[in-house]
Amino acid sequence: MKFSTSLFSQILQIMPRSSFLRLVYDSKAERHAKGFSSWDQYVAMLFCQLAQAKSLREISDGLAITCGKLSHLGLRTAPAKSTLSYANAHRPWTLYQDVFFHLRDFCRSESPGKKKKFRFKNKLLSLDSTTIDLCLSLFPWADFRQTKGAIKLHMLLDHDGYLPDFAVITDGKTADVTAARNFTLPAGSIVAVDRGYYDFDLFAQWNNSGVFFVTRLKSNATYEVVRDCPLPQHSNVLTDQLICFTGYQSRQKFPGLLRRVVVWDEDNQREIELLTNHLRFGATTIGRIYRDRWEIELFFKVLKQHLKIKTFVGTSPNALKTQIWTALIAVLLLKYLQFRSKCNLPLCRLVALLRLNLFSYRNLWDWLMTPSKLRPNYLIPNWRWLFRTAYGFFIRCKYQPKGVENGRTGGILLLTYENLSKIM
């Protein structure tokens, strides 16, 4: 039988409204607000992300044509375009940052943990950034180059479920190393980074905090080999050495030993030189840690291709940050649905199927089991419809189920003509 609320309404219930209102109260987001609440804005911007709405008009019209389904979302009416635009420009974006961290803690408790590809118990993290291009004439405050605007989204990805752990939004000119100093990493964790974070001051800061790093070694690095380590058999490891840097600046900033591991990349037919301060793990494990860093690149790919962070419904800094944080909230909700699903759907396909079924009245958790199929109990036995013909007769349609085979409901439709006078 039909479920009483839509899929979108059940997704909103993952974040209890009472918890949301507590965050609104703490951030004072509704100070001097009249009529249009923060919950209304939250629902509208999540609809923008999940339904791929391209403008404020599409958000307003998309919610207005839902034919009375707004009450389950906690809305009285669909927001007007000007009302939503004003709220995005003036309501503090820090509210949605707080919502993100609240949902992150909840999703972390539901995470299945690291994949079985690693046996160590250290927390594995990836740190990277992506540049979001902007039109300089529409976003004059986001100056990046002479004819181009941009901002940067710096992201810390937790490999326990591949959840975003922390994010910072800066202007496009901010260096990755500068933003990395804002991230506090737990002691004993392992962070995989690319060569954009190659900085000996940062390496020394991480090393003194008990944080292990794995990165690429620059081709112009000067070092001396202290010791050659034995190589594992039947692996892609070519070199495993303990080194120390000989350059004046590098030796002053990081005087300790480091490890150089060279692995063979079979896909691209090239050697990859890795640098790490972890001296105990096997060389094969070091190579696999850096290879798993690719997950943050896939995360940015999904974020840009399937959610709305490349085109924006507002041009002010506050509106842009509000949309980016709601996109990250949408990712957390989708990750939670992916954890609960048992059909192993990739995130991109889950986004597409959810967009097509956003206002379907089905049980969300049953839908996650078979999202692309119709459940057998979703067809109501003995359907009856009346269609009026052009000659005053009615066609009566009756559905009679015959059983279920291979998960599909079978049945026949009985069509009968009846005179208008008999029905009336």
C-alpha cells in the first residue's frame, strides 16, 4: 500500500526538526525574521540540490506544483523567488555549517568503517581542494585572475565511509598549504596529500603532533640515502629507502629521517616516488594508502557533476556559501542512505534515482532495497478506473493480480463498457 509521506519528507526527518531549531536558536539566524523561517529556506535549498533546480524560479515553481505535498515537508506554502533570494543573501551561512557538522557526527556513528583493504587501526584521511570557477562580472568579489573569478573548497575526507570530515571555503588565490594549517588532525592519524601540500613547515607541524603523512616527492628534491630497506616479493615496490634532506632550508625545517618509497603504476606505466614519515608500515601499504587518496577526487567529481555547486542561484558571498554548505549537507544525507541501502548503488546512480522519485509516496527504507523496481505490495489489488468515452459510455478498468514471479507482480486488466445511465 502507499506510504503516507513522500521520500523527500522522510529524508528531511533524518535531521530532526527539533535539532535544527536548536541550531537556529544558537546561531541567531532568525533574528529580525518575519514569516519565512530558516526551515523553509533549508527545505528549499535541499530541494535545489536533490532535484537539480537551476534557478530560484525553478525552486519556487517546483515546490508550488507538488499538489498539496508541502505539509509533510513542514511548509505552509512554496517560497516566493524574491523571498528566497533575500534569505540566501542575508541569513547567515554559518547556520548550515553547523547543520553540516551535526549531520557529520550522526553519519559517522552509522558509518560501516574502513574497507577491509587495510588492516591497521589508524584513522586514514585525505586532504585536497577543488577550484570552483565563477564569472567575474557576476561575482566581482571573487577576484582570481584578470578575466576570471573563483573560490576554493578545501576538504578533509574521512576514509571511514568516505565522509567529508571538515571543509573550508576560501578565495581562489589562497594556497593549499595556507588552508591546511586550519585543519586539526588527530594524533596517530594518516593523511594522504598531493604535491600541493609539499611544505616542510607543514610536515614538521604534523610530525610534532604525531600525525603521519604520505605525499609525492618532488623531482628536484635533494637528499642523501641513509639506508636501503629490503623490498617485498611479488609487489610493485621498486625502492624503499630511509633518507634525510641535504638542502639548507629543508634540513633546518625538517632535520629528521623520512622514507622514500618508489612504486610502479601499471595503469599509467610510470614510477611514483612517495615521501612519508611513517617508518614501520610495509612499503606496499604505503603505496596503497596513497592510491586510496583517489577517493577524494571521486568525491569532488560527484559533488560537481550531480549537485549544484558549479552554477549558483545567488551572486552574493553569503548566498554562494549557503548553497555550497547545503550541497555538502545533501552529500551527507546521500551517504547515510547509501549506508542503509543493501543494493550497493553508486552515489551517482542514487542521486539520479532519488531525483526522479523525490515526491513518490513509498517507504524510504523499502525503496532503498530495490529503488529501480516496483514493490509487489505497491500495486493495490482490484484497481478500478472509469474513463468517459465520446459516446456517453464509460470504460471500467479492473486490475486482478495473479501472483508474484521473480519479484514482479503479474495480473490482468478487465475492460468493460457500461452505459452512463447504469452508473448514474
